[in-house]
Amino acid sequence: MSEYIEHNADGPSVGLVKKETFTFDEGGSGLTLDSGRTLPSVTLAYETCGTLNEDKSNAILVCHALTGDSHVAGYYNEEDPKPGWWDLMVGPGKPIDTDKYFIICSNTIGGCMGSTGPMTRNPETNHPYGTSFPVVTIGDMVRCQRRLVDHLGIDTLLAVAGGSVGGMQVLEWSVRYPDRVRAALPLATTTKHSAQAIAFNEVARQAIMADPTWNKGDYYETGRPEHGLAVARMVGHITYLSDESMRHKFDRRLQDRVELSFDFEADFQVESYLRYQGNKFVDRFDANSFLYLTKAADYFNLENQHGEGSLVSAFSRASCRYLVISFTSDWLYPTYQSKAMVKAMKKNGLDVSFCEIEAPWGHDAFLLPNDRLNGLLSGFLNRVSNEITGDK
Amino acid sequence: MSEYIEHNADGPSVGLVKKETFTFDEGGSGLTLDSGRTLPSVTLAYETCGTLNEDKSNAILVCHALTGDSHVAGYYNEEDPKPGWWDLMVGPGKPIDTDKYFIICSNTIGGCMGSTGPMTRNPETNHPYGTSFPVVTIGDMVRCQRRLVDHLGIDTLLAVAGGSVGGMQVLEWSVRYPDRVRAALPLATTTKHSAQAIAFNEVARQAIMADPTWNKGDYYETGRPEHGLAVARMVGHITYLSDESMRHKFDRRLQDRVELSFDFEADFQVESYLRYQGNKFVDRFDANSFLYLTKAADYFNLENQHGEGSLVSAFSRASCRYLVISFTSDWLYPTYQSKAMVKAMKKNGLDVSFCEIEAPWGHDAFLLPNDRLNGLLSGFLNRVSNEITGDK
């Protein structure tokens, strides 16, 4: 998601948080993935905040989007210049209220922020996996998160929440482990990528693979495919915004000049912005992880994977309450896709709240300050929480 | 535009046509461009079909889109497997009727299909210009086309017609040389690129420039940046289609397989299609030309260049009749952009016909068979033509 959209924490922060890790090997047999392949052991980086209550009924798992990480809220240290990626939403008195709830967020398998992924050393070769790492799925991500939830001693999550690819994990949780989730909050997401969404991801992957330094994924000792990854990121960025938000932010304004350059420098602010975003991204992200995570998103198909082609059938496995939210200007996962999932949920008699929020900011809207979004999340979580405690 | 959308000629063809060239040097002083730079001489590749009438009043200039060429209709030879790019529209009995009109189409300056561009040898160095070629504008393209029209002895064009970047040239003609154009048909176009359209072009340019074989544009003797250009083309292709048309064409159908590959091969048809389009494009197109032509499109800003920031003021220079057409699913140049130009034309009391055609095919719709489009073009051209001859 767009780091350009940086907002200071709104209201008090949850304070200092710590990146922790959890490693499991399924009792020595290794973890079998949807591909049929096995990983000898898996490490997840994760973060928690808030306090787990005595009966362990107040845990909320937050799932990050494509290139996010486990650092959901608060600060790593006193000098930390910026908080976790959803600090607007997660903290004391915030919609996902750390005074009431115990929040867990883990970096997905396949990622590069502390969890096992293509950057990890393969214990059999003592070299990074690179593209010998198995292709993972949203199902595999959730399978690993369940091990973490087990490890934390939590039987049933109060809620699973997340936007975009995080929302896919939310949906997957709700049908894969229906007895482990009381409520699901899939935001700005879809049950399957459209051809257009796959197309954008494929172009981004091709940009990486076209970079000769990518070297078929074997670059950790020779230098990273920075140019290809920057282009890949730029493609993604356009899809996170909207025609309207780009006009609002940039229109045709020139960057540091009063006249057109008549060369191939960045004339327009939007060009400069994209170059900046691309270059900034390569400092923090691994190109192979980008390939794996986009592939997982493209492979996600809830109706095929859980309903033999029927979305109604897929949701017949679910039993939680849902809060589904889409945004008017999100053209990556347009509202019609949220409506399709809501319809399938309702056909199963599930308790579903749905809202399309009017917002010009495109797909990124779920990460931005929005009173309507805040109100919907806090109200829904209150309701679910009160149903458990009987404090209605 | 999308070659995937290949259609056999509908109805009779204009038959054999010939690529011709016209070179001018402005009496030895060279052509001065909008950048202030001068080219010693300029060659345009062009094609004509139909017959110029005695009073030379039946000439229609057709302007090609971004990566098109002068080959608008008919065949180069008996074995030619496919006709020119707008054969559906241009031919005997077709909307741009070669039985009635004399059609001219030239490859734009900056192109790579026979007209002077970055591939051309710089006479001063005897090496290809590469990126030492001056950045050209839509205005420069039209300035060169006017020399060709002069050369053909035509005082006033019956019409100028074109879609997309061709439509920009149409608009430019109508305000730059108002006494040389009776009618203008800008289709699926805009008076200026949105930030989003610039963004897509910039990502495409960055993909080319990120390819090390691009070598700052100096690659004609060392090997072309094929990977970068292929990625650039893929980006463009997505913008020529629509969410709906991609779902219709590809949805999530797999390519030559029944199950997901769990590797980075093309699993989905849409991936395979994009790879194919990218690879096919590099066989016919020059990467530097792609940079120059996208830059020209991004620079185009009719209101700034001819109206000191006011679109109404820009069209105050025009005197022709207009037929403006947009397509419902064109998200590259959405209908609101056509409506803005129509409004500015009307404020000048100009004779404007406007139609938004219902079509799911995205920006490419102007190249596809469409009875509504055919009817509008032939009716409009008949009217304009009859007004001259008095044969109403």
C-alpha cells in the first residue's frame, strides 16, 4: 500500500511494541502447503498489543495487505519516526481498541519482513531459497497464522480483520476455520482477482523478471533487481489510487519547474511521485517476495478452493458475523465484487453488515482517516464483543 | 492499439496501396519544433487511397494512434495476410468511403514506421539520433502533416479523423490550422492527459529505461531493449481494454493447463495474452519511439498551448464542424473528458455533434466493428460533404 499516504497517529498510541517470532515444524514433519510441497520449518514474525483477557476471548487477528508487515501499531522505540501501518485504526480508544482487545498481527509466509520466505536460507542448502521456495497461497498464509494463534493459547478469535490481500486472508479464515472465528471484517477486498487485477500483477512480475539482475531469483549474493522492482511497485501504485485522487493530488502540475523539460526527466509531479515510490520500495522489500505474494493473491479463489466453483457453497462453511466494506472509487476490487460475496453470505443466512463507503481515494481508502469506516468498525466490534459478554 | 483485436476486412477492400515518402527541409532552414530545436530535414511515410477530385475538396486526413502507422487500409501486396489498421472503417462503401473521398494517412514524426524519428540517422553524425532526437509534440506532428497536405496540393481538408492520440492530432489541426479543415472527428480522445494517463505512460517509459540494453537510447548497434519494451507494451495494453472486456475475453481461465502451475509460468490466459502482446510488439516497434510518442501524448494540453489555460479560449480559434465520440467503458480517456471539450466547443457556437457510444471494449472500442460508430461517421461525413457540393 501507499506509504505516500503517511498520517501521524491520530490520538494516543499503543506505545512501544516488539517484533517477536514463532517457529514451528509440525512436530518434525514440516508444514505441507497447498502446492503439495513441504517446508521443514516455518517462522512467523509477529506483534501483539493490548492485553489478552482471562478467558482469551478478546483476541483480534489483523492481516496485512500485499507488502505490509507485522508492525500494525505503536512504535518500535522512542526514536521511531513513524508508527505501525494501521496505527490510525489500532490503539487505545481507537476502533480496534487496545484497551479492550488483544491484537495480533503476523507477517505472512512468503514475505520478507521476518517470516519464512524466498529470502530465507534453505536449511538443506544453506543458501537463500530464491525461486526454489514453494509457491504459497492465501490458504497457506492462514494455515500458518492458525499455528500462531494456537501457540498463543487462543481457541477462538473474537475477530479477523484486514483490507485488500489482508481481506482475502480474513475470508479464508472464516471458511477454513469457522469454529475459530466469531467475526470477520474483510475490507476493500475480493473473493477472487479479476482478469484485470491479475494483469496488473503479471506486468509487475514481468518487470522484475525482465531485470537481468533478477537472475532467475538467485540474486541475494550478487545484487538485487532494483530497477525491475521499482517499476513493479509503480504499476501497483497506480492501482491503489484513483483517477479522481490522482487529479486531486497531482493533476498536471509540474515538478520543480515552470516549463516542460523537453527531455525524459520527470516533468510532472505524478512522474516524480511514482519514481520516488518505486525507489523507496526497493530499500525495504524483496523482489522475490513480491513475486510470491502477488501470485498468492492471483491464485486466491474462494469459490473454487472451498465451494467447488460456487461462492454460496464456499460460505456454507462459515458461521461468523461479517462486516464487509468497499469504497466507491476502488477500481482494483470494485464494489460489485463485495456485493457478490455479501449475496453469497446472505444466501447462507449469515449475519452480514455491508457498507460501500463514499471515498475518492481509490483502493488505499481503507488505510486513510475516515470517520465512517471508524464508526462501522468500532460499532461492529462492540456488538460482537458484547454478544459474548452478554453486556448488551 | 491492440493487435489482438484483429478483424478481417469487413466488405470490399480498397485493394493494393503503397507506402510513399515525402521529405522537406523548409527551404534549407530545417523545421523548427515546439521545443525550439530544429531538424535539418523531415521525412514522412504516408499512404493515400481513393481519388482526389478535381477541386481537391474531398481529402480526409486520418491520424493514427500512439503506435500506429501510415498503413490505414488495403493491402501492400497480394500475399499480405492482413489489411491496414482501420480497414474496417476505410474502403469502398465504408464509412470513410474511398469511392467518395481521398484518404491520406502519414506516420507521425517521432515514429519508427518510415517517418523521421529517433531511429533515423542524424545527418550530422551519420549515427541514429537515439535520445539526441528532439522531443516532439502533437503540434509538431500536425505541423509536419500540414507540409504533406501542402505537398499534395490540397488547400482545405474535408475532414481530419482519428482516435486516441490520433484524436489529439485532430483537435490540434482544428485549432492550429482552422482555415484548412472543414470537419474534425476526434474519437476516444482528450484535450489533455489526466494524471492517471501520464502515470501509466511514465511506468511504461521507466520499464524501457530500466532495461540496461536501452543504454540511454544508444542501442541501435548493440541490441534493443526488448524486455523493457515488452513490459511497457503490457502496461499500455491493460489501459486499452476494460475490466468488463477482460472478464469477457479471459476471466480466470487457465492457459493450456487444467490446474495452477505453482510456479511463475503463465497460469492464466490473460498472462499469456499480455506476454504474447509484449513479445510481438518488440518485433515491430522501436523503444525510443515509444518514449517519444508517449511523451508527446503526455505533453499535449490544448487549453495551455492554444488558450492560455482556457479550453473555451483554445476552441475560439476553431471554425470547423465537430463529431466527438466517446465510449462508455473507455477509462483511459473517459467520457467526462469528451464532454469537457464539447462544452468548450459549444460555448464558441461551433457546430458540434457528440455521442457516447455504449461499448464494453474499453479504449480499443474505436477500432472495433460497431454499427453505431459506422453510422455516425458516415452520416457526419455525408453531411459535411453535401454542404460543400450543395447536394443536400
